[in-house]
Amino acid sequence: MTAVIVLAYLLTLGAGFFLRALNLRHLKKYGSTVPLGFEGAVEPEVLRKSVAYIFDQSRLGLAESVFDAALLLLFLFGGLLPAYDRWITATGDSFILSGILFFLGLTLIQTFLGIPFGLYETFRLEVRYGFNTTTPGLWFSDLAKSALISVVLTGLLVAGAFAIVQWSPGFWWLWVWGFFALVSIFLMYLSPYVIEPFFNRFEPVTEEGLDEEIRALAERAGLRVSRVMQVDASRRSRHSNAYFTGIGRVKRIVLYDTLIRQMSHQEILAVLAHEIGHWKKGHIRRRLIWTEAGALAASWLAWKLTGWDGLPGLLGLEGASFAGRLVILGFLASIVSFPFTPLSSWLSRRHEREADRFATDITGDAEALASALVKLSSENLSNLHPHPLYAAFYYSHPPVVERVGWLREQNSGFKHSNV
């Protein structure tokens, strides 16, 4: 059975590598062609730069994937998991403390091993293409803050979950699920005021007239936004974006300062109208419900399987602690969930199309969103020629050329209806 599981994992890796190679071959073939609707907005030099950037990103991603996969196989099948398990167990008899140390150790090891890839991406790849603006001091400061937050959250979550398992062996799956769900919702409230300012400086939008225009747009959409902020994203990168954060009364709109510099007011409003569409169409709520429903099922299944004596034997192990069994289940879940990736991507793309439609309806200006997407893809050196199969499998958004084409068809419809 162990050989079957290893083969299944290698097949998922191979499928991912095949799709990546297919996408790159497609890009190499068509990457120099300016797509329909992008004429005059994307210069051939930008296309060449975009192709080179995507190839370099993919090479780095491939190297990191191979490294992670080799390390995971070594940990699970090379004797490291039982050795690590015994070492943690030897630190004491406390079930809760052992669980905390087990997962904190893995978290810190993962963070440490990811440092070389992060440094290369930031200070070689991103510098090569003119995106990086961060300094080594700021990068390591962000790393330390991220590690600290990970340690605190991991410690609290594991302590709470293991305490529940110890308290209620027969029903811990239900109580742990509820505990994690409550913590997730609490963090959605807490993040805009505690976690996000830990990394960035937020301030009210300074662009003259933009705050009023955004609030007027939100009011037309029937959405009450507590604050419209801009974030100093340019301290780290020239990439641009905009997002909603928080939940309930603490939700707010956040604009990258790079986005404000790159786009007109109408384009910014169109991008935000798209984000508002996710709220108004209930996408955030539905995703939360789907996630929690899946988490509940996973918790029940974990409860059943962690108590099964044959679980460690699936990986050729004689035994494993409760924490070790959770790691085994996580590995098996990654194999089982892989074929469902296209379904998740399809549902996400469906939501993005609905949000685009909402944005065009609320602004009456599909061209503004289309031109904003053209600018975003050009400024961020996005892939304008993804392979259809790769996009269907992995893309959470419809390919940008497809989105722009649809939006301009809508804009043509608006003009005809106004004649």
C-alpha cells in the first residue's frame, strides 16, 4: 500500500509539472503576439519582458516544488517522521505540550528552509524585472514578524485543539471544528487593526476627490464601508492591487499606493466595483460556508482515521503519535484533493465573472474595468497567453484577455442601448 501511495503522490506531482510545461510551451509559441484588445496598450518589448518574467518565475517555482517534494518524501518515508516523533515525545508526558512543540518545530523548520527561495525571488528575480523596492532590513523584519505571528497563532490553535481532544475524545471533531471556525472569524475582525498594520502603514486616501467618489460608489451599491485606506505597498514592490479586508462593521477598502499612481479615478472605481460585487453577490459568505462545511467533514474524517490502528502502516510506519497521524492525514488529503482543483478553480472563475458583471452594471462603464485590467496585466507582467488546460485547472480568475474581450462587448452593448 505504501508503494501505491508514493506512486499516487508522484503522479500528482507529474501532472502538475506536465501542466506547467504545457503552459510554458504555449507561452513560448504565442507570447510575442499582442492579443486582440491590447493593441497600443502593450508594446512588444513589454510582451518579451513578460514572457521572460513568467519563465523565470516558473523555473523558481519548479525548483521550490521539487525541493519541497523531496523533503516531504524524505520526512515521511525516510525515517525522519518517527525519529522526530520520538524526540518530541521524549520532551515530556504532556499531550498538549507535545502537540505544541511538534507543530511549532515543523512551522519554524519550514520557515527556515524557505528563506533561500524568498531571498532569491525578492533580490534577484524581482530586481531583474524592476519590481522590488524592499531592502534586506525590511525583508528580514517582515520575516521575523511573520514567524512571530505564525508561532503565536500555531501555539494557540494547537494548544486549544489538543486540549479539546484530551477533554472530549469522542466528540473532539465537532468542538475542534467550532473552535477553528470561531478563531477564523475573530481573525477576520482582528486582522485590519492588529495584524495588517504590523507590516504596513495605512492612511486615508490622499488622492483629491477619490475618497468621495469611492464612498458614492459604495452607497450606490448599498454597501457601508467603514474606511477607505491606502497602503504603502511601494515600500516593498511596484506590483499593484486593491482589496477588501475585515468583516461586518470593520470591513474597509484598501488601495495600493502603486495602483493609485497607475490608474485614473474611473479605472480605480471600476476595480473597486468588482470587489464590491463579491460582497453584494454573497461570494465571501458562500466561500466561508463551503470552507467550513468542508472543514467539518474533514474534522469528522480525521477523528475516524486518527483512531484507526492501520493509519501509520499506510506509510510503512509501525506507529505514530496523534500529531504524527495528523501529518499523515494532511499528506493523504493533498493527494485526494488534487483532482478537485479544477472544480474549485471553476467556481472561483464563476464568481469573478459575476463580479465583473456587477461592476459593469453599477458603473455603466465596462471600458474602465477593461482598461484597468489591461494596465494591471501590463504593469505586473502577467501571462496574456496561458494554455487553456492550465488555466482551466489552476486559474482562479478568467484569463485576462478573455475578461477584457467580454467587457468590451458589454461596453459596445451599453453604447448601442444609449443611442
